[in-house]
Amino acid sequence: MLMESACYENQVMIQGGWNDGASWMSRLPPTVTSRSIRDIKIPGSHDSAAFELFINMKCAKDNSSAVQFIGNNIPPSRRIIRRWAITQHLTIKDQLNLGIRYLDLRVSRSTHDPNVPYRMVHTLFGRPLEHIFESVKEFLDENLNEFVILDINHIYSMRGDVDIDSIINHIHKIFGRRRLCPPQELSTITVDYMRENKYQLIVLMSECDWKESETRIWCQDWIRSPYADTNKLKLLFPFIEHHLRHASHQRLHVTQGILTPRFWDIVKGVFVRGASLERRLASKCTEATVQWIERKKEELNYNIVICDFVEKFNYCDTVIELNYL
């Protein structure tokens, strides 16, 4: 496709692809950097850490008991389960370099290795939590004018405060408190404000709402992420559009452009060579979400959008471009 140059204020963009997804926030014009982050259009990834899942460990407890029973008692079935649990191809660092700035993280306590107490999960166990944090830190060290939203919105098999406090300590140890933007009204937080205060992270986490002031960790009351829980495109877009039109401006709002397979989708996929979440549902959903954003960009006030396989269909660029309307 012929690439045509287009200028938006002081930003030069190549039609069909941003020059450098690693620094797109750094190049936003002042008219955008002075807006509340609730009005910034941010590309995110769904189940961000589910790019590598291990079949040599038993299933995690974030899926149905039926899937856990099959996976734990019939080890070869984990290969099939993995095909339906992988939601990304790119590592965390590669996602951030592409332009992703919101990470959807799901964490479980792990008993497989005493030296790795917490792992990422999506039906199967993935990389250690510390590895994910270290990848984010490496990106932020290289891109001081960018910030990332970490949303640890699902936690499993935790032992109450002892594990919550341990994860928070990991966050402080790896990133340092100074990078963490403390919880406050969204209207006061702009890209300019983040830069002036050298904040590079907003961290949200389940089950820590009583610890906000001392930890700088945001509770889940600051964000809404309506979940359609459907495997059909015809039901997905009316749902997310309805919630966008009625979204509160006092909270971050996540638009989930994702389809969720049913148990029987996976069972039927056993008899289809190469069947996977990507081939049967996710790829067409990401493509349809990009097309839907383009159609509705003049009438809907997007904030954060998440998809599977974020390198596809010019997804990141499509969301970033909304900041220049």
C-alpha cells in the first residue's frame, strides 16, 4: 500500500504506521498533553502476559473446573488448551515498543518453584511476575517521557494480605515509589503532569483499596472494564458501545474488543487441525474492532481499548490516531 504523509499540528505521521511506537506519547502536541488521561486514547492489550504459557505445569485456577480437571488429569490436553489460552504473540517489551500503554495482568500464586512465588496466568501458568515488571522497567528506563498503566485486575490463590503486600513490595523494589503516580482525581492527571513529576506508572490492583495512600497503588474503583462475555461479534459491539456512551468521566474506561470462547468452541476445535483462539475468534475480532473504531471515531469518546494479538490490522496506530481528531 502506498504510504502518504500527513501532518497533525507538530506531529508528522506516516499514513498507515507511526514512525516509532515506543515514543508516541513523547510526540503528542500540547493540545493533547494538557488533557486529562481520561481523554487520552490509549491502546492496550488483553491478557498482556499470555504470550508464553507452559504445558509442563498443571492448570491455573482462573478457568472452569472442567478445563482444570481435563488439563490436570490428561497432560497432553494442555497443548490444545494452550492454543486457546494464548492471546498475544509479542513479549511485554515488544508490545510497549509497538505502542501499547495499558497492560492487563493476571497473577496467581505458584507452588511449582519456591523461588518463583507469583506467575502470570491465563488457564495455564506463564512467566514469573518479576520478569514482566522488569520488562516494563527496561522500557521506561529507555523512554523517560512515556508512561504505562499496569492493571493487575485478576489475582488467584492468594493468602490474603501476605501475598498482596508481597506483590506491592515487588512493585516498589523494581520500579521505586517515585515513578508511581499516586491515586487522585483523573481531571488533575495529564501527560504534562506525569512528565513534570517524573511519574511513569499508574498501577491498579485488586484487593488493595485500603492501602492507596501509603503504597501509591490505585484500587479498582478507579477503572471500569465492562466485559461482554460473548463469542459473537453481533453481540459484542452493541454491548461495548452502550457502555461507552454511559461511561463515567471520573474513572478510566476500558473498551474490551475481545471474544471469549465457550467450552464447546474448544471441544469442537479438537477435531479441526490447527484450531486456536487466534484462528477461530481473536483475529477476526481484532480486525472488526479496528474497523468499528474507524466507523465510530467521530461519535464515541474512547479512552483505553484492548484487543488480542495487538500487532495485527494496524490496531495500535488506529487507537493512537484518535488523539489527533
